[in-house]
Amino acid sequence: MEYEAVIGLEVHVQLKTDSKMFTSVAHKFAEPPNTLTDPVVWALPGVLPVLNFEAIRKTIELGLMFGCKIPEITKWDRKNYFYPDSPKNYQLSQYDQPLCEGGGVEIELPGTNRAEMGAHRVVKLTRIHLEEDVGKLTHFATDSLVDYNRAGTPLMEIVSEPDMHSSEEVFAYMTSLKNTISFAGISDCDMEKGQMRADVNVSVRPVGETKLGVKVEMKNLNSISNVRNCIDYEIRRQIECLKKGIPLVQETRRWDAQLGVTQSMRGKEDAHDYRYFPDPDLMPVKISGELLESIKAGLCEMPFDRQRRYMKDYDLPYSVTSVMSIDRGLSEYFEEAVKTYSKNPKAIANYLINDLLRELGAAASAEASESKSGDGFEDLEGEMTVFGHSSHKERLESCRITPANLAGLVKIIDDGVITKQMAKEVFVEMFATGKTAEAIVEEKGLKQNSDTGELEKFALEAMAANRKAVDQFKAGNDKAINALIGPIMKASKGKANPAMVLDTLKKLIAQG
Amino acid sequence: MSEELYFKGVSELSQMLDRREISAVELAQAFIDRKNAVDPKVGAFLSADESDTLDRATQTDKRIAAGEKLGMLDGIPVGLKDVLAVRGQKLTCASKMLENYVSPYTGTAMKNLESRGAVFFGRLNMDEYAMGSSCENSAFQKTRNPWNLECIPGGSSGGSAAAVAAGECVCSLGSDTGGSIRQPASLCGIVGMKPTYGLVSRYGLAAFASSLDQIGPFARSVKDAAILLNGVAGYDRLDSTSVKCDIPDYAANLSADSLKGKKIGVPKEYFGEGIDSEVRALVEKAIANCKEQGAEVVEISLPHTDLAIPVYYIIATAEASSNLARYDGIRYTHRSKSAKDVVDLYFKSRAEGFGEEVKRRIILGSYVLSSGYYDAYYLRAQKVRTLIRRDFEKAFESVDVIMTPTSPTTAFKIGEKTSDPLAMYLSDICTINVNLAGLPGLSLPCGFASNGLPVGLQMIGKAFDEQNLLSYAYAYEQSAGWSGRNPSL
């Protein structure tokens, strides 16, 4: 019998806000333990929560981007359970009236090769709600320590329908979430920093069966490879059980990344009774029409829409757009440059994705290694991976080459002022100094030689030196002309305008 | 110092300070001496940081010397129920759980008082976590009724009421979740008020039942209660349930003929079974006095009154079970020394730290919120709460104020009801509905029973109509003249 997997995800994403969810303390990463705290975070006697409006706004923003329905009234509930990372021993969350309902996330499955766009589909969402993160426990031989810096951080929970069937789809789903959320500036979604975590629900059933199988939940997966491996393992395990006739039980399992297996944590009968009830300290929130309109007015384009637009309007290749359209810094830079010079978006995109990113990467890694040796701290940023990298926005903003200047470089190449070969040197100079391409060309006297008289003189010399090539060209061997171009470029010290050289040669050969 | 000094009111003492007849430090010292003299008998104070009190009084004196006195409360010794957060002061909630806890921040109502120069004096006894009606649930000590030391002062703010009645402070703050200000005020023969839910910020009040708790004043006169209420009331960004509204100068606007032409509603449900006949007679006499002043008295019905106790003990305990979860042995509370692991730490710390009544309510509250029982208990209780609120809304369509007894009996003997929680719960039968409806309620003395113990009249007003409620109480007080009688200790 053939089996299929049914997978649903609960993805937790920390919001990028100035302060915590219910108090004015800042939330950041890697601060000394228990420094980002106040009486509210410690849950001292008498404190009360105050809603972070920015977090509500950002969650609604994401909901609107995913086409969710935003109910008029949303409320806050207490989820009661004891654990030392939770200072109040209840978590403020949303039980039955979340901020966002329904909607869907467009995903892209891998294409046949990296240059090809893969198939797209929409993964249905159940809801998105807002809650608070908990602190962090560190266990030692006889003691445990708790750090409440993370406690109270605004946390979105994005709940999908059981609408995925493979780890590839889940990867595509999480990639799409990350791209959308980080582009909109709602979160950096850095899994290494715990800004994005996933709970995965997996069940299997015979193909053709419409009823869902027995659900197994795996909690708090903190890297994309863990998510993938855990799902693959769990699908295999469940199918094997069914084939052997071992009944599956509804349970929560823990992923052991070292052993590469899942292990039972607790069964259904041990599930918590969270004793949810409406939080009496917070009033329900009415989402006004004006608020919705103002958020709608500021919504950014969805990454896949942007990609399709780049491919259609600018005729850019898929591989370039798939890098550019998911990064706010790159897209904004690109569009700004195209605004300055609209005739060659392709060249601008190429310079941006290839040359500029390479230079920026080199500069950043030089800086990183310097600071590493300097203060002895580990580089927390880690490698740039799809899930580790944060937007290029900051780097591009501090980059010396402005979008207008990059456009200017492309323009003078197109206008024949400099050759592509020379442009490389100009680009390096621009990156180092921030000067315009024109200024550098002027300073260094790099201007292409378009002096007809001089070029004719070089051409006649070259023809005289190589009659054989002239004759061959005349006889119909088009390639023979290349043998004449080299000496002319050499004579002009590389400044000869290649197009003019070709025209001049053809003209003179035809005459002579 | 003459005995009259510690039975003087806020405005009179304030004038004495203005006229330099006494300094704030002298005034504070007088109350410290008075406390040291009588509190061994009364037991209202859990602790008192006397040097902090004198420091605060010194600041007042500096302001007076500079001609910068802040108002009537500047220099006035105010006692605080030990459930209110003041930076650097103990905050025990009368529980072993917080025996050594010192608050690192000051709550909003107390900040408001500080900004008016009030001199905090003492942490006053209460039922543990404000759960009780007699002060007998304090983990530390009994407080006695200044009118009869064999009797309880009421609760849960029994220390706040007894301290004011005994002249150990000029006025005090308490908190009222089901009657915890009005009932002890009634039993101790003073004025106590629970403001409309949302008038006074709850930030800095250790929560018992969040949707019912309010901070309010105790004083020996309506005017002093009005002054103290002005000192604490006001919208607070830190309390999402606090309400933006205009706050008049309550004391300045009191009017002795305010009852004239007003309609008093007397709900028949509050005068039936369980109400002591002497209490009923004195309250009826007080209402007759109001009628003589030109008020119209009409009988009304609040049909859902008898559901108050069950509804209250579902909602309040549900909220409490969650509010008290933070007292867990992990951060700042009592921690059991014999715990083996984290679960054991929770069990033992809470078993050792909480008293019987607190445990009883946490268990009850956890039960009513449990999966499968939520709809039958909590949700249903919320629906009945709405009915209770509507009863009052409907009544206030035709009346200006509702008058009832505050407590069904006068103060009972210490130990009399400790073994019968249900009998204890019934002592709040007249006050609980007011919390469920979120309305302002005030208790003021209306005479003495044959046992020599005071009886209180409860006035219930419309939401945010504190000004009129205080004015009606003032009119009755001026006419009947029960305020100003003090116990001899």
C-alpha cells in the first residue's frame, strides 16, 4: 500500500519591535542575562501588562499580506502552566479570537535546475495570533539557571492547515514565510537566534484516504535542517509502523538531532490542561477600519509578485530575480538605480548581484575577522545561509556606490564612453572612493577613443601589417577581422571604441 | 499630645501644619507614639518603617518652610494595606510566601499620593492575599476591633480599618474585591469606599481577582475619604483597565443638602433573611433620616442578588488561581529547602508558603477553569455577572443611589467563623454584587448596636458618580452625626 504524509506547522516568529509585548523594556539578542527585565518581566506582585501596539500592527500587516481575515475584535487569554521560564506561570496568548484568521502562503517548489522557476502553490493558513515568548533555561549538574531576557518578547504564532505533504514543501513554506516576513521588516527570522521556531505535526495515511491519520507533534525545532530531517524521519517511522501493524498513538515527540531520531515525550493523556480564560488585565482590542486602511496603504509587495514583475518588466533571468526579489536592500537598490537609468536594467541587476555583492561580502568578512581577533567574541552572525542571513539593506545603505552611481556606470558603458574591460577598474575605484564613474573616467583619462581620424590611421596600419586577414575577410571569412582588431586596441592603449573599430575596419576593407 | 490630635481629620491637621502649630515631623512622631502605645492591643500594623515615615515628614516640613506645601495631604500620615507596592517597603500580602519580599517599585496610586506629599506610615494587616472577611487569615497576626478587642475588625483590609478607627493613622488605603474595604469600615465604625472599577489604577496592587479589585480610602469622615480618593484616582497608562474620566475635587464639592429631591432605591433583597434585626433597624432609621432631608425612598428589586456569592466565588477564585501562580518558589518568594526537583519545588514552596484559605481558593479556581468544567462554571458565572450588572443598570434608570446594610451583622468574635468558610463568605453578601457590577460603594457609620459595636450603611452609586455618592454620604453624616465617635483604648 502507498502512504502519504500530511503535515501542518505552527511557526513562532519573534517580532522586530522596540519593546517587549507587554512592557517598555527593549528586547535584543545576546545581552548579559536578566538585564532586559523590569517588574513586569519578573512578574512581581502588582504589575500589569500593557499592550505593544507596534506588535499588533505588524501582525495585522503580515495577516493582510497573507490574505487573512482580520476580525474586528481580538482578545487576550491566559494559558496557565507552571514552568520556570515563564515568570507569571501563565502565558498571555490568544485562544479563540486571534488577530488573523484564514489566508494562505504562496510557496515555490524546487525547479528542474537552479535557473528554472519551480511549481507554485498556496499553503492554507488557519490563523496567526500574538503571544509572548518565555525565558531561557540552562541546566547544570545540580542546578538550573534562568535568563528572562527573552521573556515577554512579542511572538507571532503562524498556524498552517494540515496542508503539506513532504519536507520539501515544508522547506518551501518556511522559506516563503521567512522571505515575506523579513522583507516586510516584521522580523529577521534568524533561526540561529531563535527568532523563528517551528512545531511540526505529522501524520500519514494510505493514499486516497481523506480522513487524517494519528497526529504526532514535534516541538521547538530550531533549524531548517532539523525540521527537514525530523519530518523525513517521522514519515518513515510512521509508515513503517503502519506496515508492521503497530498502531500509532497521538503524542508529542522530541527530535534528537544527534541520534537523528524522534523519541516519545508525552502521550495525549498527559497533555496539559492549560485552563485558558480571558485575561482580565487586558481589554479586548477593537481593530478599527482606519487602522486597517492605514496598514493596507503601507503594505509591501509580496516577494513572488516582485519576482514575476522583475522577470516580466525588466526581462531579468529567474536566477537573478530569485536572489534580488527576496531582499529588501537589493530590491530597493535595484529599483532606485533603474529609476535613474531605465535603459539597461539587466546590466544594473548583474552589477548588483555579481560585482557589488561580491565586494560587500569581501569587505564584511574582512571586518568580521578583524573584530574576531580584536575582542575575542565569537561571530554570532555565523555563515550566510538562506536561514541565517539578514537583509543586505544595512550593508547597501552604507555602501559607497549609490544606486544612481551604479546606474551611471552602466550608462557610460552603454554610451560607449568606456569599455566593459575598463569598467571593472572603474567599479573597484567607485567602491573604494564613492566617486561617480564619470569622475573616475575623467581623472584617469580612461575615456574611450572615438576619434575617427586616429582610429582610421590605426586601422590602415593594422591592415597593412596583415594583408592575409584582409583577404580572408574579403573572401567571406567574417572571423578573420578579429585578427585586425587586436593590434588596433593595442595601438590605442585599450581605449578604442570596439564598435567604432569594427565599423571603421569594415568600411576601409570595403573601400580598399 | 492630646488624644484629640490623632482623631483629627485631614483638613484640620493640614491647617495646623499651615499655621505652623505643629510640624509634619511632630505629627508623624505623634502617630508613631500612638501606634506604639495602642497597637500591641489592636495589632493593625504588620510593620512600620518609622525612619522612612519621619524622612517623608521632614520633606513636608522643608516644603512648608519654602512655602511650597503641596496640598491638604502633604504631611498627613497615611497607612497602607500590605498589598500595595512602595519602593523599598515590605510587601507581604500577610503571607509567609512574601515574608521577606521588599518591593523595588512604587504602584501608581501610591505614586500619586507621594506626589501630593502624603507621609506613608505602616504596612497594615490583612487576610492573606486579601482573601477573607475577618483578618484571621493573616499568616502573621490577629487584628482586633478597636471597639471590642474580642472581636474581628472585618476583612480583608482589617488592619487598614482598625488603624484608622484606633487613631493610629489619619486615613489609610485598602483594597476591595468583594467588600474588603466596606465591610471592615462598617465593623470598625469608619468610612470606607470602593471606587468604580477603573477609577484608581491597580498597578502596584498585588492582584487577587483582577476584574474585581479596586484600591480605596478609609477615613473617619466622608470628607477625609473624599480627599484621599482625590489623592489616588486617575487614569494610568500602566493599567489597561483604568478609565479616562474627569475627576472633580470631591471634597470641595461636598454638599450637605445633596439628598434633597433625590431618589433612594432600597432593594428588598438586602433586608431579608440573614440580616441581623438590629442592623436592619439602624439602616432603616438612616434611610428615614435621608427621607427627612427631602429624599424620596422607593423599594426596588435586584432579582439576581442571591446569585452573587456563587458567581463571585467562581470568578474571583478562577482569577486568583492564575494570579497567584507567580508565587512559585523560583524568583522572589519563599522557597522550600527540601525540594528535590522543580516540580517538588513548586509543590513544597506553595504548600509551605500559602495558608489554608488561599489554597482552598486556588484549588476551587483551578477546578472551575478546567477543561470540561469551564463552560458550566466560569462561562456561566460571567453570564450571570452580566445579569447582576443589568439589575443595577435598570435600577439606576429610576433612582440616584441605592442604600443597604454593609454587613449583615456587627463584628463577630475572633474564632467564631474560622471553621466554617461558608458562614465567613456570607459576611460579604451585601457588598459582593457591587464589585461584580463594577460600581462605586461606600460604607459609613449609622449607629451602634446594643452590643456597643458600630453598624454601617452602604450607599451604592452609578458608575463614575463618586462625587454624588460622596455628597449623599456627607449629607447623611452631617445630619446623623455618627462620625467622630471614637473607641477608647
